Amino acid sequence: RKKVTLGSLQSLYKKGEPITVMTAHDFPSAHVADAAGMDVILVGDSLAMVALGMADTSEVTVEDMLLHCRSVARATRAAFTVGDLPMGSYEISPEQALETAIRFVKHGRVQSIKLEGGKEMAPTIAKLTQAGIPVLAHVGLTPQRQNSLGGFRVQGKTSKSAMRVLEDALAVQEAGCFGMVLEAVPAEIASIITQKLSVPTIGIGAGNRCSGQVLVQVDMSGYFPPGRFIPKFVKQYGNVWAESLRAIESYRDEVKSRQYPAREHIYPIPKEELEAFAK
Ligand code: KIV
Ligand code: NA
């Protein structure tokens, strides 16, 4: 498979072919996403929950993100990589954002970064883009701002609020982002916004008229115990948890019953050597 570049993402967008994006948080999750032909692998700050067991994304640090970005980068052959700037690492000034983004490229080994926010982030997006760091913007529901949004709420459900999402999308496009995640927006609004733009929208909870889609790998592959809350927009394509549980339970049972290790799992020794040793 050929290495995905900004240029090849642009040509997918021009052809109207949906861009596939998947999160990954470590070497195996990136390896499998790359093998499955994902165009883009995103090291999302959702790793706070799915890989580190935190309650939300507010606790995750730049150092945490860089460690995970590096492991993802080592596994990624073809996909274009994006690292998510965590809360607190880019909002203070465009300079702070550029410093953090440079660390992501140098020490996280990712090819681009993502940051949340609309109009107010335009100068920051321009700064990073001018420094040669491609930026994936993120508008609509921006989970890092859950406290001021009053939780994880669908955005753009009124004409006024939809207009704000559109204004944000136009502003981040104008600032030079190569695309934007559009999260938790009614499908019709996402479709209209996508049509008004000249850069791709990567939808999550935003219907099938976006220029591409992204899901959190642990959610879509079902690598979580039964009963965990999953947002309405997630489709669970597999049940990795059930398969992993089955495998580990079989191992447990076979160890307890001495069925494992069997003959084929042990190292032989010549009979005479054994006899000499056992004497
Ligand atoms: O952190 C994340 O995984 C994300 C995607 C869901 C877009 O931001
Ligand atoms: Na994120």
C-alpha cells in the first residue's frame, strides 16, 4: 500500500471518495488499523478513557500523548498520522500551540496535529500551518469543553446554533486546516456545512454526507465490557472483548486442568541426556 499523504487525501476528497479515519493508541491498535487500510490514524485524546482508564480527557498530559503517539507511529506504514493536542496544551496562545505541536512532530513522530475549537482557534491554526505543521480542526461538539458545553451535547440543533457551527467551520478552513472533524451535529446540518466547504469534513455522529468518517477503535471493535455506555452514533462492528475473554478463560481452564502446555508446546531432550541427568 502506498503511503497516504496530504496530497492523496486531497485527491480522495476531490473524487468524492470517503476518507476513512480510525483512532489508535498503541502499537497493536495502530498496526491493525493500518493493515485494514485506514487512510488516517488519529491518536485521539480519547486514549485517556480507552487506554488509561481516566474519567474524561481533561487529565491526559502532553507526555502521555507523546508516548502513545510514538508507539502508534512505529506501527503505521501507510496511513497518515494525526496526534490530538490535549486540553491545556494549546489554548493559551498560538505560540504555546506551536511549541506543543512541534513536540508532537519531533517526539510523537506524527505527521499532523488535531486541536479543538472554531473561530477563536483560527490564529492558532494559521500559525501552525505557516510553520509547516498540518492541522486537522475539530468543530461541533468539542469534548475538551464539556464543562462549558454542559456535557456531551449535540451541537447545531437550532438554526442559530447550526449557524455558529458553520461559522466555526468556515473560520478554521480560512485559517488553513487541511480538514476538520465535525462531531455530534444533525446529519442535514453536517451535509450542508460539508457542501459549503472546500476542505474535507470527517464526521463522527454527523451522518453519512461528510467527506469522511472517524470512530474510536475500542468502541467500534467492541473492546470493552458489556454495559459500558456507548454513544448513539457508534456502530459496533466486532466483539473483541468477548473474543479476548473467551481466550483468556480457555487459558485459565487449561492451566488449572494441566491440559496446557501440551506435548507440542514443550522442548524435547534426548533420552540418554535425561537419564544421565535424572540419575
Ligand atoms: O479523541 C478522539 O478519539 C477524537 C475522535 C473521536 C475524533 O477526537
Ligand atoms: Na479528541
